[in-house]
Amino acid sequence: MRVVDQEAFQIADTHFRLQTHPHNPLGRMQRDLFFRVADSNLREWQFLRSFYFDEAQNTAHIYAFCERIATDTAHLSASLKRETRWAIRDDLFLRNGFNPYFQPNPLLAQQGSLMQAFSFFNEHV
């Protein structure tokens, strides 16, 4: 798998890797975040979440999110269980924004674009 952009950094004992892949459906408007914790059973990189559209371009937002993950174990746990607001929003966006088998997509027909669909979920979750 070829990585287009990759950035690695560390906050406390948590290592983060932020990257963009050419296979992402949104290209550079989607950045994937992986993490691992030093001196724990999480020695392999684990996918945590994707950032979309404006979030993907907002480095301060991404670093603030990573700092909270690195320092708040309850938030990390809720994130891994997909119980946080952003996880619910992202799950709804992915489930409804990308139809398999090239079927017509009623959400996109109503919202007009993937970016508008993402904004809709962001406002209503």
C-alpha cells in the first residue's frame, strides 16, 4: 500500500501516524490517524479514525485530538468503542455516503455532495 503523505509525532507515551493514501475515496480531503502506546500491549500501529474535509486540513484540531487521546484514557476507550460524537458521525457518514455496487445514493441526491452530507451529519449528531 503506497502512502502519499505521512507525518509521525509523539505526545506523552503515545505515538501517532497521520497519513493519506491514494486509495482513499476523498483523496487529500481524508487523512487517517493510527496510534500505538509505548510500553503497552499496543505495540503495533492501530487505526483510530479518519479526518475529513476541513478537519483533514486543520492541523491544530488534529493535534488537540491526539493530545486528548494521549492524556485521557476514558476518551481513548470511548473512541476505540466508537461511542464518541465524532465516531458516531463518521460511521453514519461512511454508511450512508458510499453505496456499494454503484447504486443510486438517496443521501447524495438530497444533500448534493459528500461534503454537504458530512456537514449534515456533523450538525445533527
